[in-house]
Amino acid sequence: MGIFSAEHIILVCSLLLIASILASKTSFKLGIPTLILFLLIGMLAGSEGIGGIYFDDAHITQLLGIVALNFILFSGGMDTRWESVKPVLRHGISLSTIGVIFTAATIGIFVHLITDFTLLEGLLLGSIVSSTDAAAVFSILRTRSIGLKGNIRPLLELESGSNDPMAYILTISFTYLVLNGDASIAKLIFDFIKQMVIGGLLGYGLGRLMTFAINKVKLEIEGLYPVLIMAMIFFTFAFTDLIGGNGFLAVYISAMVLGNSNFIHKKSAVKFFDGQAWLMQIVMFLTLGLLVFPSGIAPIAGTGMLIALVLMFVARPIGVFIALAFFKMKLRERLFISWVGLRGAVPIVFATYPLIAGITKADTIFHLVFFISASSVLLQGSTLPLAAKWLKVIVPKKAKKMTSLDMELYDSIQSEFVEIILPGDSIAVGKPIVKIKLPKPTMIVLLVRDGKYIQPNGSSVLEEGDKLLVLANNKEILGEIYKSLGV
């Protein structure tokens, strides 16, 4: 691309983005996962497509992938409600660790048996495709508006957001083992424990620090708050990685901490990072589409399809059933969770590590991973609504229409609207909303002052006589709301 001017590059990038967004509208109507079209557009624009753009830089792809994954994990973490994941926290951790390990091991052994890959090379390939992809799961569950019964949805989102660190560690470890066969297994296990512990602790600590900093810093320009959060996201990832922790885990946990806290301009920040996550997904899939060469896929298509089928129908179910063996859960729920094992762009990004490390079969591994991921998103992504309906884990449409609010994560909860007028002796008078410790989940939807309707945010200071329209999760917490407002 060096022969093009900056203007040409910007023009091409803008056209690719516009084409991807328009294609996503069409794909939604046809039931085709949007992410697949992003990949196809990237491939069509590549050196072997009609666009003729030559791109083969694994380093740039990896950098873009890491940046994009930070945004996607952070956005997913911000949207993850602690109340919804708390009942399935142990299930999610088990799927993110035990499930990933058994999935990787099953694929690794199978690849070793049917190809000329050594066992370590097979396990490396298995590690790369062992985790579900947060971008794929988040986007398909949300854009297809799939309402799931019970705690299935929060469990799937928790797993997909938290299992990338495990797959990353396995990928790095087996890349090192392939290059250095005499490496110490004990050291790798110690490094794994160290990365997870440091990542978890720093994620929580820096998440609390983010909340404190955002509420304490008085910025004159509201638009700078998302920029401040963005800087703290990259600091969290880089600093954690620098001192030996897992940066991806730290980013996801810090986002959960921040998303479940009250901070200034929270609503606008959530919308901003949701948009950024979508932009990063598009950029990442387009870039990966440019990087792959269709001519390299054809020779491995048969092997790739075989591995993909074993991953979907054997390895993923084995990992899920073993990971959830100690928990009470219906068979159809386990089967559905097994089917939502979407592989997307993250495994393809992880496949750039063997490329950069110079492993002999790295090119074959990359194209196999690309083929497996594309097959997974196309087959599993397009059949999720059908699988949910067939396994009877989907919320009936009539039940969803009964509520005017999107309460998919809280299927059994009945929300309450209450109107509260603040008296002069209320402890909330003179305080910004973010400083009032309202019970979770509670939201001040509307504020009426001097006959004017005001949409409040975290920095809105309450005054005597303010009329508040409050959305409460249920009747039981109304008493706590009155107490918090001093009414």
C-alpha cells in the first residue's frame, strides 16, 4: 500500500467501512452473521480480490487486534451487570478455564492424529481456537435480540468475555514450547497462575481507581471523559502486561467494576464504547480479511472443515460438559451453551503469534484458524435462534412484548416506577446524583424542576422540590431508595 497517498488510503478505508455497515443491514435481514460479511469484504478488497490491496503484515494485524480486543472486552464488561453474573460466576470461571483447557486438548490430540502436526503443534492450534469470541457472541446475541431463559445469557457473555485470557496464555505457552521443546512445564504453570492473579487483582484495583478518578476530575468539556476512560483502558492493559499479569483479564474486570459503579456521564460513556466496540469489530474483521490469502485456504479446506466439525460437535461439548459437571443445570441448557461456541476474530489474532515467532507451520496454522473461525461464525452464528427455539431455552415472543423495557437479563423481574418529591430536609439535596448511594439496579429516569423536564446524569445536583421519576428493580428495594434520598 506504499504507492498510495494518505488521501487514497483514507478514501479506501472509508469506502470499506461504509460497505461493511450497509452489508450488515442486508445480512441481518437474511440471517447471515454480520461478522462474516466483514471478513468477505476484506478478502474481496485484498490482493487476490477485486480490490487488489496487498497486505501481509502480521505485526500490524496483531497490534490492531490487541487494540480492538481491548475495546470489545471493555464494552462487554461495562454492559455486564454484577446482579446477573453473580449467580453464574462459578459456572463462568469454570467454563473460562477448565472448559478452554479440555477444548484445546481435544482439538490438539485430534489434529496430531489426522495430520503431520506434532502433538505440541496440534495443542498450539487447539489453544488458539479454544476460546469463544467475545465480539462474535456479544454482537450476535444483541443484534439478533435473542431472549434466553434464566441465567444462560449472562453466563455466555461472562464466559466469552473472560476466556480469552486463558486461550492467550495457552497460545503463548505452546508457541514457546514448540520453539523450545526443553522448556520447564512447572515454570509455565507458575507463569499462568501469576498472570491470572495479577490480572485479576489489578483489574479490580484499577477499576476502582477509574471510578474514583472520573468522579473527582472536573473536566470542563464533557467529551473528554470518554477520552480519559480510553487512556485508562490502555494503561490498565499495558501496565498489567508489563508487570507480568494478563492485560486482557485486567481490562475486562476493570470494565465490570466501572460498569457496576456510579460515575459522571455514565450513560454517554456506555454508548460511546458500544459504538467503538462495533467500529473495532469492523476494522478487525476487515484487516483479517485483507491479511488472509484465499489461495492459501483451498489446500487446507478439507482438513479445516473436519477440524471445525470436531470442534463444534465434539471438543466444545466435551469442554462444556466437564466444566459444568459439578453444577445443577438442565441438559438442554448445556447443549445450547455447547452450541454457542462461536470462534471469531480473536483466534485469528492469536494465530499471528506463531507467524511472528517464525514457527515452521505458522502459515498453515493461520489459514486453518481462519477457516475454522469463519465456519464457526457462519454455521453456529446463523443457527443460534433456531437452536435456542429447538432446545426450548428462548423466551416466547408474547412474553417479551408484555414489557415496554428490554429486560432480557431479568426475565422474572417486575420493574416499578415511583415518583418522589424531595423535601428541604432530604439528605440528597445539594448533592450530585453520583454521590447518592442508590440501591442497585435503580435509575433516576427524569427530573422535573420549575415546570421543566430535565434528563439527569451523574453530575446533576438535586435541589429542594425536585420531582424525581425513579425506576426501581422491584418493590422490595423501594424502602432503600427512600432511605438513600432521605425521604
